[in-house]
Amino acid sequence: MPTKRALLIGAVETTRIAFEAIARHPAWDIAALVTLDPALAARHSDFVDLGPAARREGCPIIHVDNINREEALAAIRDAGADMAFVMGWSQICGAAFRALFPDRVVGYHPAALPRLRGRAAIPWTILQQEPITAGTLFWIDEGTDTGDIVDQQFFHVAPDETAASLYAKHMQALAVMLDRTLERMAAGEMPRMAQDKDCATWAARRTPTDGLIDWRQPAGDVLRLIRATGHPYPGAFTRSNGADLVIWSATSSDMGGRHAALPGQVVARSADGFTILCGQRTAIDVTQWGGPEKPPKLHAILGE
């Protein structure tokens, strides 16, 4: 079986999973790793420096900030790859890039395409209360997450799912899919299943400011936002004494109906955390936070 040469593009944990899968498959070599210079790590909240792993494998590294620039395209062309795998890269693959690998660019999307095409699929999966999702390998075309499906791995979304736990499930799904997909492609198969456009939904871009907590919302909605925007993302936050207070972990509290207070007001404190009143006379117990070292004062109103 002739060896196939893969170009891998990305700079996050998804890329690491793909790098390891390609590197361990006997029928595949990594022609080059296209990634961000570590100096640009801030572009991804979940950035992974794959330089050390690439050097251990003797894999050429191409540092780019935009794969669609002419100098990047020239370096990619010179790598001599048979196929491209775009795993964890935030830019659209332009026509000039795709022309280097006609119908041979595979991407990964952390949702059950055609559901949640677009950005921030993991947070939106939790916010939309999707009961089942999937990781999807697909052929990248001129659209956004619209190409034919290569493979999908479905799994349930737990009622208390966090961004971190869902992210981990996606990494497991990706590893499983890549092992079987690389094997199929090495044997000459190129799986393609058209997406059902009538079932498509779209996920909008999210920014760190979308994690701002509205304390007028009931506790369930506040907790969902906390779970959806936590690690490896910037987190849900509020204002406390002029500073951002990021809430990383919280649970539902039974104290809401027992306090006359305003939404966002701290109604209890302990050595381990504090309780905040939410809308509809509900409340949450905050157990892990970032920013101010000490819990906010009793009866402080957060968000102001």
C-alpha cells in the first residue's frame, strides 16, 4: 500500500489529536504541519503548541497567520501533500487554497452537521440544550460547513454537560473517526454523503463579552451559560466592585425563595463560596471563581 502524504493545518487540541492519528498510521506521513507561531497563541483560547511533537517526528513546520496569503500558499504547495486536513483553524479556506487539493480537503466540525453550522458549536450545543450531538469529518467546499460528510460519531449531551466535558467527548470522537477514516482512505475509499440542507441550523460567532451574566434570568439559564462558556473558553462573568468576576463553577441553590433581595445580590457567604439571587426567586451557589481573591461582600449587588 503506497504511503499517502497529509498536510495538517491547525493550532488547537483538535490538531494534536489529528497529528497523533496521522503519525501513528503506517500508511500515512505528515508532509508538513501548518500552524501558528506561538507568539500568536492568544488567537485561540485552546491553543496547543505542536512544534515539539512535529520536531520529534521530523515533520516540517510552516508558521502562517493566514493560509490564504500567497507566501503561505507557496509553502503549502511546496510541501507536496496528497490531501489536506484542516483541524482547528479559524479561517475560511479560500478558493486558491482549495485549488491546491481539489476535493481533497477534510475538515472537522464539533456538531452533528448539518446542525449548528458555523462558529462556537460547543457552547451553542449546551446553550441550545441539544440532547444528542456528533463530531463530523467533512469535505471542505466553498460554503461554511456545507460539504459532504466523510464520517460522524454521535454521542449524548449530559444535562450537566460543561464546555470542558463536551470538548473532551469531541476529542474522543475525533480520534475514533480519524483512525477508521485514514484506514478507508489509505485503501482508496473517499466516503461522501450529502448534507440534508432542509435540516440545517446555524451557529453565530461568540465573543468573550457574550459570557456576561444577566442576573434577571432564572438560575437554570445562568448555570447553562456558566457551563457553556467555561474552560477552555473565557468563562461567564459579572462585575464586582469595578472588576470582572469570572464564575467557573456553580450549582443550583434552594435559597432563592427564602431571601428578599434583588437579582444579582449576594445573599450568603461561606468559606468555600457565595450564593447569588437570580430571576424568578431562584439562586445559585458559586463554588469556583476567578478575578477577586475574596468572595464579594454580603448583600453586594453584582453586575453594577
